[in-house]
Amino acid sequence: PDSPRAMEAQDLAREIEALRATWQGVASGLNSERLPILVESDIPRAVNLALGMAGGDDIVLVTGSFYLVGHARTWLRTNMNVPKFHEYTLNDRARM
């Protein structure tokens, strides 16, 4: 939603690009080939893009406003059969 505190996605991408050199000094595995900066305004499309880029051992982290994360979470539950956190936690413990 529109908010005076919201940052435009393209502006955020430029900020991240400016910080990339600092990141590379801290973590050698973070390079432009491995972590491309992509801007996608459609939340389900963005989540799908991230999931498609992730490897088998990778984690996709969705951050942002409650609105954005909530939308992504609902989409994941509906379309990717991702369980609710408490369901995952209980099922995960049962396997241990």
C-alpha cells in the first residue's frame, strides 16, 4: 500500500548495489553473479522468481512490511503447500 515511509523498489535496489562492495569484503561468497539484484513489483511473481533461483540448500527469505510478507506468506500457503509455522514446528519435532 501507499505509505510515506515506503521506499521505491528501484531506489532500494540502487542502495543495495552501492553496499555490494562492502558485503564482498565481509563475505567472500557474495558476488554479483550469485546475488543478482532484481526488482519485481508483483509479490507472487517475485516469490516464484526467488524460489526458481534458489538451489536445494538455499533459503528464500521474504522481508518487508507486514503487508508484503503477509501477501507472500498467503501465496506460499495457497500455491506451494507451505505449512503454517506452528504446523511445521510440530511436525518437525515429531520426526526428531
